[in-house]
Amino acid sequence: MDSAAIDRSILNYAILNGALALLPQSWASMAIIALPIKMVYRVGLAHGVSLDQGHIKEFIAAATCCAKPTKAC
């Protein structure tokens, strides 16, 4: 996957996440969490990095912390 294809993929994910953000919260919340994980996984694979379950857990923790900052972050 070349750099331009990765950039297009990231843009498409961003547009889709933005559209999902317009949906009612209960419908969109699960997809909004899953899509960035899928994007990070695919970009990682394109760069030769295979994400395991530990990486995904760290990503979710970081994304959750950034969305709702607390003292624990």
C-alpha cells in the first residue's frame, strides 16, 4: 500500500467517523470506537507492524483518556 492510498484511507475513515458523530449517541458510539481501531490496525499493517491485543487495549485506553480527560490520564 503506497502513501497516497494510506492517506486516502485515513481521509475516508475521518469522513465516516464525522458522519457517525451526527447520529444519535447510542447508535454511533460503538462504531466510532471500532473504526479508529480498524484504521490504526490497517495503517500499522501497511507499515509492517502487526498489532496484537495488548496494542489495541492501549489504543482504547488512550482514546478514552483523550476523549474524557481525568487526573488518571
